[in-house]
Amino acid sequence: MEIKVLVVSVNPVKIRAVQEAFSSFYVKSVISNIETSEIDLTGDHPKAQPLGEGQTYEASRWRVKSARNHKPGFDFYVGIEGGIVLTSYNNPRIIVYSSVSNHSFIETVRGCEIPLPQKLYKKLINSQDLELGDIMTDISGISNIKQKEGAVGFFTRNVVTRFDILKQSVMMALIPFLNPTHFEITVE
């Protein structure tokens, strides 16, 4: 059976992560993608760089809810959002939320967290328009790093890349859809 998946992103790393995650469980999956501007008909898209757990979680879910409403005809919708949080111990972290949805159910999973230097965190919170990718491009010298290995790739010397953590979080968000009787959801 062929399934159709819509990824709400034009970032090639996110698209590839979704493709590989779905290919791990489904023999035939056709992945399409759209820009957020194609589904943001009301101008309510979350800010470019979510700060905090809540903003990051909601931005991921906003992607799939909006796509579901404005682009029917897909079996699954995927929204991935990276954000910056400050832990209760005052440690900045990069986080990612992945949301996977069918027509009636959304599963949202928080991926791993990555330490972020305090000076980069301060730069982000003191800016209205900077994203982490912009700062990482500046310090790494790698143009458009967010569409490549990402901050995690830079900090781990490419042992772990952005692709790795995104693929894993999408796979974890698929768990209820792979086990609908255990999770008591309706898979359409």
C-alpha cells in the first residue's frame, strides 16, 4: 500500500529525515513538501526561532494542523520544529519537536536536547530576527548550516548530525500509528 506524506518544510534535511523514517516502516511512501507560507493563510505562523518548550511544541503542531486543514488528500502530515530552551538549571539547550498526524490524531515527540553555549543563547534572546542557523553559519563558516549538518553536527564534529536527530524523532512520533490498537487511535 502506498502512503502519501506531506512535510511542512522546504529544508532538505527535514525532508530526507522524514523520507527515511517513513521508509523504515512503510514499503511505499511518497513524500511531498510545502513551505509554511503555503498553509499560513491567516498570518498566524509561529515566530522563526521558537524560544521555550511551549513555543517549540506549538510550532511543530501548528505545521501539521494547518497542513491538514489547507492541503487535504495526504495520509500523513509531518511538522518538525527546532527551538531553544533554558533548563531549570539555567543551561541553554537546542530541542526539536516532531509532529506526525493523520486526519484525526497528532502525535508530538520531543527529540534529544543539545547543549548550547551561553553566549549563543544570549545572542538569540537579545535578537528579534536571528535564528540559530544564522549564528551557527557565522561561527562555523559553513553557509546555510541548518540545511546541512546543523549545530549538532558542528558541535559533535559530524558524529551526530541534524539529520540523525530529526529522523529519530519522526520515527518515535510514528509509534502510535504503527500500533493503533495499543494506543487506541483511529488510523485512516
